[in-house]
Amino acid sequence: MRLLDKPLERMSKEDALRLLDGNICRICVSDDPLEIVRMLGFACDRLSMLAQSRMLELKNESEENKNDD
């Protein structure tokens, strides 16, 4: 998993979502157990990265709201 120091930009999020969709599709159609395990690992990494990005967005929004008060 890639650790983020700032939230992903819109295009990076869209790319990660497309790749995640591809991982899920490969899991659903693959006949190779090793490929299924690999795709699961990649999918988990991408999902974790998207979740971390969203948490950073929320943290930044919260800090901005505190500064506005």
C-alpha cells in the first residue's frame, strides 16, 4: 500500500477506482488461483489507499472548519 501525505486528486481517485474495478472483474472470471490471490491483494491495497485519502480529506475539512471559527 502506498502511504499518502495528502488526499488523492480527482483524476488519481478515478484511476484507482477503474483499477479496482478491473481487479474485481479479474477475480470474478479468473481460473487461476494465484491470479485471484494477486488481484485480491491489489484490490485491498487500492481500497485502503482510497479510504486513507478520504480520511485525510475529512481531517483537512475539519481543520479548516476549526480555523474558520
